[in-house]
Amino acid sequence: MTTTTSPTKTTSVAQPSVSLLERFRVPGAFLLGAVLLLGIAPLVLSDFRLNLLAKYLCYAIVAVGVSLAWGRGGLLVLGQGVFFGLGGYAMAMHLKLADAADTGQTLPDFMQLYGTSDALPWWWKPFANPAFALAVTVLLPMAVAALLGFLVFRRRVKGAYFAILSQALAAALSIWLIGQQATTGGTNGLTDIQGFFGYSLNDPVNQRMVYFIIAAVLLLLMAAARQLFVSRYGELLIAVRDSEERVRFLGYNPANVKLVAYVVAAGMAGLAGALFVPAVGIISPALIGIVPSIGFVVGAAVGGRASLVGAVLGAIAVAWAQSTLSDAFPAAWTYLQGLLLVLAVGFLPGGLASLVTLLRNRRTQTRTTPTASTAPTGETA
């Protein structure tokens, strides 16, 4: 018997090139995103379009957390507007106090108009400290998520029940803010924010600075989330999503695994809300209720909740569509948003990112099929 070794040699030579491509694929994609966001976008976009992109990137930051909690952990987080709002209101309270101090006032402008007293509420006073305000934008959402997650996951509440609870929390926070007109601005929220840590937001140069900060934060959070995805914790999170009982039998506590993902996603949403305020100049209950919370999930679902890049691009695309189509079809956009979620979850669970994976797998099968067919003919008797 004689055996030809040419197919084996061909396979051994091709393998290192494939692994080298895979090794540089992620850093290359990250570098491409940095060039597009930090280099090309500020050059080709006007100040108005760049401000819109900064707003969309804030939604993309929320989508990074949604991809972690929902895409990897299977937690349908329909209440991210709560954490987005907590971070946004914390930042807006500090900026409103700073604006009032610049004009020689002790109270923000809306308190002078709607307030019932001449004294600043006690829970507003700590937000005059910028370090305290920055810490609260992230730590407060994480603390609320930790408390809620501890109570929910310990009781093994999951699926639709968890989604309903998170939505109820978003509705409750929105209603409470509307009823506190003298201290939170009520329906209008906190508006007309003029400065950002000593820099005037009316200056286009400072507005570009805010954009660069938001873009850099998005890239850093994507890199951190990527590390979580490929870590042992990321594998454990997927295992909890696919078979929670088996993970419990192996000695792990699925409640703690899900709690970490939920808390990290809440911190990202709170940071996104804090950056949203200087980018847009307003935070209101309309931006943190049930509908915005669903919008965060729709963006990740359309792009691909299990794909980090897909979730980010989907969030940007849906936010752009909302800004464009909601003006032309204000009454129909909410229904279209719900239809996108149903179509993405029901007919394309992997989102648009799964199409790329399907094409890549089909191309790989096409390349490997001739080799597989000729392998048996390599041996002759």
C-alpha cells in the first residue's frame, strides 16, 4: 500500500495563516473603529451631525451592557432606562448647580420658578462636588441593580417575569420623577444645561471635546466587554444561559453569575446617561421610561445581541432611524419599533450579525468540501 501525503502538507501549511488572521481580526476591527470614530467622523461630519452621532454613541454604550447581560447571559433587560436615567440625572444635577453658581445663584433656574422654598433640598447638596457626582453616575445604578438582582435572582425569577419587573421599575421611576416638579423639573426634566466642568457647551470646540470623550469611552468599554466575553467568566455566563441547572450541579451559583452581568450592564447604562446630558443638554422622564428602555433592547436585537459589534451598530442604526422616521411618521414609529423587536427575536435571533457568520461558515464549507472529497482517494491499495 502507498499513501500520498500532499493533502496533509497542504493542511499544515494553511493552518498557521488562518490562525494568524484570527489573531489580528479583533485588534484590527478595534483599530478600524477608532479611526472611524476619532479620525474620519470629526472630519466629514458637521457640528450638528457630530452632536447627533454623540447621542447615538451614548445609546451604543447601553447596547454594550445589553449584549453582555442579554446576549451572553440571557437576561432580557427591559429596564435599562432606569439606570440610564439615574446616571443622567446625577450628572445633570451637578451641572445645573454649577450653572447656577456661575450666575451667582444658589438654586437652579427651575427651582426658582417651581420651587416651594428658597433652600436647596438636602439631597441635592452633595452633587455640588464633581467627584461625588461622577461616582454616583456609575455607583448608584450599580447599587440599585445589585439590590434588585439579589432579590430577584435568589428567588430564581427569570424570563418574562424578570423582564416585566424591570419594566415596572422603569415606569415607577418615570412616574416618580414627573411628580417631583419642584425638585426634578417634573415632565420637563433638567434642561438648558450650559456648561460641562467649566467648559461652555455653546462652544462648538467644547462640543467636539464631549464627542471625543463619548467615543473614547465607548471604545474602552467595548474592549473591556470583549475581555469579559473571552474570559472564564464569559464562558460561565454562557453556560448559565444555556443550562442553569447543570451549572448549579457543578457547584456554581447561577444567581451570582447573573448578578455580576446585570450590575456591570447597569453601570454602563448609568455612564451612558451621564455622558448623554452634556451631549444633548437635557434629561427628562420621557428619555428613561418604558419606551426608551425597549428601544435600547431593540437596537441590540436588530444588530445582534450576542455580537458586541453587532449590538453597537444596531443601536446606532435604530437611533438614527428613530431620529429620521419619528419626525416623518410620529404615530407609527412606536409600532415599527415593536415590530423590529418581534422580527429580530422571532425570525433572526442572532440579528444582522448572524448573517455575516452564516456567510463566513458557508464560505468555509465551500473551501473545505473539495479537500474532504479528495481525502479518501489519497490511499491506494
